[in-house]
Amino acid sequence: MKKNPAPLHVRARKLQFLRHNVGHTRWRDIYRAVLAFSWPRFGLLVLGSYLGINLTFASAYLLGRACIAEMPAGSFSSAFFYSVQTLSTVGFGHLYPATLYGDIITTLEIVMGMFFTAWSPV
């Protein structure tokens, strides 16, 4: 039989609540932990997330060879900036998907961009 953890005391002004059966809460409230970050740390988190997503998708575009029309072959900078345009939904129109693989990766990135915008508390 699993032993119940000790109750957690939570204070809200003059009220005190006692929560029972509260397990390990390290990853339970990530949003609250992010809100406690300092501005520089928060900025680094957002910038790192944004760069990481764009680097990942740029690599995926390069794996598809000629999956993006008008993109020079093997140009990581072109793939990266196409990813930035797609993630931010700017889409200048010069580069566009040329294959089914390119359409699928672009669609996944657009959906990721919508979720990233919705998640970002800024």
C-alpha cells in the first residue's frame, strides 16, 4: 500500500488551507515557476526556446533537400530565416514549400508557431 505524503499547508492572506495527498510538485506548476523568473532569465528562456525551435525546423528543411522552392541547396541561413518567417507567420512569399515533405514540415511549424504565441505570457 502506498503511503500518503505529508499534508501541504498553503496560506492565502489570513486563511490557511491544508492540502492532502499532494505528491511531488516539482514539474506540476511550471507556469508559476516561470512567473517567478527575473526578467533577464525570462528573456533568455523565451529567446532560447525561439532559437531552439527555429534551429530544429531549419535542420528539418535541410534534411528534405529541395523541399523549399527558391532556397539555395544546402543553405542553412536560408532555411533558418525561412523558419523564422514561418514560425512568426510573416511569410514574405519568396520561399514556399515545393514537396509534400516541405508542406508537412511547414504545417507543423505553423501549428507550433500558433502554440508558441498562445503560450508566451509576454
